[in-house]
Amino acid sequence: MRGKLTNARIKALKEAGRYGDGNTLYLNVAPSGSKQWVQRLTIKGRQHDMGLGGWPIVTLAEAREAAFDNRRLARKGGDPLADKRRAKVPTFKDAAYAVYAVNLPRWRDGAKGKTARNWLQQLQRHAFPRLGHKPIDRIGREDVLAILTPIWTSTPRVARNVRQRIRLILEWGQAHGFVEHNAAGEMINGALPAIPSVKAHHRSLPHEDVASALEAINAIEASSASETARLCFRFVVLTACRSGEARGALWSEIDMDARTWVIPAERMKAGQEHRVPLSDAAVKILEAASDYRDKSDLVFPSPRKRMTGMSDNYLNGLLKTVGLADKCVVHGFRSTFRDWCADTGKPREIAEAALAHTVKGVEGAYFRSDMFQRRRELMDAWARYAVPGEAGEADVIQLHG
């Protein structure tokens, strides 16, 4: 097996470039002086550059022998790259953690948040026992169906989440050339019965019961609940914000003089900055919360873990204490606020803006106009309704015959 290169010439090569030995074998010399064997080979009609290792660890004779074996295999219709790919194929578990790491920056609540925790927990419980140590190119539709079939109708929401995550992991494998077909994709649709999609609404109180609910929570003994949790709960209701937005609120976001709370885009669901007008009742809550201010800058710090925010469990625990947990959840008070707006004839576009909902079309264009003052009037009216004893008389609701 003769070629153009010799050991002496290879040793003497200094100039960067590609030097041919013949029969598809080349030696690449880098500007740094390192030398790598490369074989340019046509495999199943497509040209590929295959790395065969670096010189002098791989000698000239060894490189020629490997190149000859690859040419012979390709001529018979084989794929010399297949074994090389298989050696790099990750297990399903390793691929899952790679996909997790890629998606983590886009989850607003971070690595310790609910989204990240649930994403891994459902895979650990349902997918890892069967697929965890299996190379992703060996996963077939029977593996995926064995996981999904037992839970598809009993816990459809979990089953859909698990399938979506398996599918996403295998899509990652396809993008990196490890997987040819997605075993969790459309090919298994026929084996899974159709399940009607039912949107689960958060439990919410009728708006007529808001004032009494806030009174009950305010009356909880200090030994049963922290003051910061009670203040945070009332702040959530009076601002109609999401629980996480209030629990993560910082004093640097609050302008007490302007009675405005500016939530930065990175903490908003829609990824856009949101200004919240603060009613007199909301300002009183902040004044009370200032007694608990610490170096964390959190408006409502955790009562148990100093310098950290409180979890949603604190707020939902208040509902449990006053016997309302089976009737509503904290997030449901946004729906309560929206129902009140509808029942009292408040303009739809103002109510949607107050909830920081993204609206498309003509309404979305209107939303770009200045409605902040109108939203302030709306939130003042809501405060008078929700805490009439603290914010003046309640709004008069016009009843239509």
C-alpha cells in the first residue's frame, strides 16, 4: 500500500495545509503545528470527512490501514461513520439533562422554581426507570408506549407532559444526528386514544365574598400565620397580580411617591414590563411591610428563611387556615377581579391591561395607548370594593332591569 507521504516528510512538514497520501487519505497540518489524519470518503452517495486521529499517536501505517477498511466497507454499502456515531450516542438520561440545561435559561423561575422541578420529576418517575440508561438511538415506539399507555387515560395531563418531554429530548437527538426517527412523535398517535382537551380553571371566589375573605385572613392569629404572608396575600388581591410577581417584588421596583410598582420584563409571564398603579389600600400594605425590610430588598421576605422569598404554599396555607382552600386558590383572585370588572361594567380593554394580558389584533393596537390613569381609577375602585372599611365606600353597582 504505497502513498505520497513518508514518515520523514510528515515529520518535516511545518506549513499549515492539507497534504494528500492518496486513496482518500489526507494529513491536515494546523497553524499550531498539530497534525491530524482525515479521510474524505463517499458514503451512500454523500461525501464525508472522517477524522482518523492525530499523528504521531496514529502512525502513517495505521492511518492507511483504517482508510482501506473504511473504503472497503463503504464500497459494500456500509457506513463507516455508524460505529463512530454510536460511540458518542448519549443515554436518554444524559440527553434529558442536556435538554434541561438548554431550556433552563428561558424558565423565569430558574433552577429552583416549579417549572424546572416538575420538568425533571415527571421524567424521573415515569421515563427514567425504563429509558434512563438506554442510548437514545435505541428507543423505539414500544418503549414510549409502555410508559404512556398505563397513564394516558388515568392521568392525561401528566401523560401529555411526559410525552412532550420525551418527544423534545428525541428531537434534540435528531438535531444532533443521534436519532433518525422520533419514537414519541406522530407515529404513535394511532395507539393512544383521543382525550378531549379540558382547560382547568383556577378555583375562584365570587367577588361578593372577597371582602369577607380578606377580613378572615386579616383576623388570623399571629401564631398561625406570618404577618408578611398576610400582607403579601392582601397585596396580591388588591393589585390583581400573579402570586409569583408579588412574592418576588423588590423595594427597588416600588415608587411610593408616585404610587406605582414597575415589574420588570424578566419577571412577567409575557416578557414585557408592567406598571401597576397602587391604590391607597395597597400603599398602606407596603408601609406595614417596610417594618420587615431586610438586606434582600424583598418586599415580602420569607418568615422562615431570611433573605429569601416566600413560597406559594404560605399564601395557599392562609386559605386553608380560614377554610377556603376547597373553594379557591390564590391565583383564582385574578379571575375574581375579572368577574367583578365584567359585572360592574368596567371596560374590557382596561381590565385586560390591569391583568397584564396580551391581546392581539385591533384591541392589542389600542393597548399601546396611555391607559395607566384609567387603570389607576380601576384599581382604586377595586380597593374600595375589596376592603371598604379601609378604602372608603364601595363602588355602587348599577343593576339593569
